[in-house]
Amino acid sequence: MKIYTRRGDRGETGLFGGGRVHKSHPRVEAYGDLDELNAVIGWAIAEVQDPQTRERLASIQPDLFAIGAHLATAATERRRPSLPPLPEGRATEFERWIDEAAAELPELRAFILPGGTTGAAALHVARTVCRRAERRIVALAAQESVEPEILVYLNRLSDLLFEFARLVNHRAGREDVQWAPRNP
């Protein structure tokens, strides 16, 4: 199978389930940001040393593919049987993981600056990409049908990525750097 088809050379792309749209279409922007999030999580997995955190991050990547398939399918053209199921119960599982991490971490009393270990820095980048993907999907949902559980998933995932970044730093012996506004 060739990787190139030449069908997108004029600025259009095919949707899963049929139909074509411009590559700048809000649906393409939404699943494109989700694809970027998946790539950044893959990078974070390569950088994070903690096996439990790596395993949990790896379990998120197939979820993002399933969500991407739903986003890449226009609501009017969906052939439901061909779509992978959306991940169920994951927001609740993320909350449990967040609570477990929080129990190990010092209480958060101020804004913190992204950084620390390379793994934590990658997780902070993943968090910001997740928030952008969430904003794009919210914008898409204002125009077209989007399953509400996708928004819940991404909202909780960004919280999880933040807490994982703090946890990775903590386990590596790196303290969070608190933001202190500069006086003029």
C-alpha cells in the first residue's frame, strides 16, 4: 500500500464514513489536534521513566484513535457499525488516577511553571495540546453533532496530564517551580 494517494493535493480530505471536506474544516482541525495529542503522548511515554505512568499513558493512545475516528466521521454520514466504540468509564478511571497521584504529591498552593524533567515537560506539552484539542472540539460541537462524552474525556485527560507531570517530577526528586509574578 502506498502512503500517498494524491487525492488531497487540492486541499481536501476524505472523512471516515464518506464525504470530502477542506483540510481547514473544523472537523479536520479537531481530529488533527487529537492526532497531535496522541503523538505528544507517545513522546511523553518515551521520556517518562516511571513504568506505571508509562503504562497508563500507553492505554490512552488507543482511546484517542477511537475518538479521532468519531470526529473524522460527519454525523450525517456515520455508519455506526464501522466506528470503534468510544472509551467507556475512562473519565472516572482518570479521576481515580488523579486522586492517587494527588495523595502522593504536596498540596498545590500556587500556579506552577511547566518543566522539570524531560518527561514532565513532555507531559506539560501534552496537556496544552489536549486543551487546544478540547477547544477545537467545543467549536466543532457548536456547529455539528459531537458525542458529549468526548468533551468529558478530554477535559479529564488534561487534568490527568497535569497531575502526571507533577508526579513525574516528584518521583524524580524535582520540586514544582511556583510562578511568582515580577514586580515592575
